[in-house]
Amino acid sequence: MVSWIVAAAILVALYFLIYYNFLTGVQCRSDTSLRRKTVIVTGANTGLGKATALDMARRGARVILACRRKECAEAAVFDIRKKSGNNNVIFMQLDLASLKSVRAFAETFLKSEPQLHVLINNAGIGVGGKTADGFNMAWGVNHLGHFLLTQLLLDRLKQCAPSRIVVVTSVLYRFGKIDFSNLNPSGESLMQQFQNYCCSKLCNILFVRELANCLEGTNVTCYSVHPGVVNTEAFRYMKCWQKVFSVPIITLFFRTPADGAQTSIYCAVQEGIERFSGRYFADCMVQEVLPNARDDAVARKLWDISERMVGLSSH
């Protein structure tokens, strides 16, 4: 009996040693204040987005929670205000699965908010189904929705420079492959949904790469970030039988939203990283990406096609 207790104690100690030294990731140590700054965080009603918005609020920023679900977003606003002591936190309706909603959000924001210093494109989805515009959800939300939103807010970011754009991607970009002959596959099977998600995350990185070129000389910088493997509400879409096997692993080994948000926070506030505009960050450090994520010709073509898809180009 004693030997079993000792073995269990060793396993628990080993788990905490591994978790806190390897799984939680690096913490952002910057104490940069964001007073008199305005920040937008998409998908900020829960998970990574909420943790990021809370940090921005604690730094004194005016924080816009750009979310689809009003009830959840208003609850998040209340919670963030309470925890941060900052009442300058508001909700604005944004459904990234509808280009019409993206345009309405941008129009409302530009009319009501005179400043924008940080745009954090955090929201993401990996389920099947179609957007209001007929795109698969990953392509439509993760890439096109944020692509259009960023473009519509660029002038305001330039006016308020120095300013920053942070795009949350994933290390799963490694499995992404852009097929320009079929950028919008249906995503009916689980495997196709996974491939669509990986492709959208690759698009995030390529978008940031090309965006940095377009922003050169404007004092607006941009970064793509991998948050790590995080326990968020994204897993609420799992079927019950999947949760039985997955929840214990997710609970024990995935990062908390607060830990996962650290690289997004770092790229939003850390001084001295401007020279890395267009690059990919993980664990609060710039990292090299695979060749499929640094092809400038593909990035430029993706940009042009995305412009046409969201109605920003007539060509």
C-alpha cells in the first residue's frame, strides 16, 4: 500500500514538474501601459480572447469585445470590468461568418470610435457547415472574415500609428496546403474539416506576411501567433463519445486560456519587436516557419483572390 502511495506521489510530482516547466509556456513580462489606447479583440467572450481582453483592460486600454453572441459577450464585459477595475470595456456585435456583419461592425466602429491602436484577430472555428456567404466555416471565418475586417480598419490603424495587428494562427499550419483551384472545399467529413482548419491557419500566416509588406513605412506592424494547445470552448463541438476520451487529456495537458494568451499579449504590447513585423511567434519568441508559410508569391496571390472574394476588388 505504501509503495502505491509513493508511486502516486512521484507521478503527481512529475506531472506538475512537466506541466509548469514545459506545458504552460512562456509568460509575457512586459509592463507596457495601454492607457488612452483602444484595442479590438475578436471572439473575446470566452477562452483565449477573453483572457487577452482581460489583460488589455488591466493595462488600462479601452477594449472592444467583437463577438457574435450578445448574451455571452455582455457577461464577459461584466466579468472583465469587475476583474480589471476598468469600466472602459464594451461589446460590439460581429459575426465573422457574415461579410455583411463584418462591414456593419467596421462601419459602426469607425463612426463611434475615433481611435484604434491594436487589432487582435483571435476568433477561430474548425467545425463544418457554411457561412452566410457560402464559404466553409474555417475559410470564411478564420481567414476571409478577418481579412476583410483588417482591411476595413487599416486606415484608422494608420492614423493612430504606432499600432499593431495580431492574428492568432496555429502550428497546425504545417499540415495546410493551399489549392487555388479549390479554396472552398465543403468540409463534410471530419478529415476535411481538419484540412480546412489547417489551410485557414496557413492562410493566416501568409496574410500577415503580405500585410507586413503592404504596411512598410506606415508604423503599423503585424504578427501571427501560435498560442499553444489550449483548453478552450472550441472543444464544446465534440460529440459525447469523443469527450469521454479527450476531456481527461485536455484537462491535464492543455494550456489554460490565460497561458495560451501570452504570445498574443506579447505581440500586442512588447516594445522592440517592430523589426519582426510579418513574422510568426510562439512562446513569446519569433520562430521560423516551414517553406509553405513563407512563399511570397503564394501570399500575394492569396491576397488578390481574397480581395475579390470579399468584394474589395473588381478585377
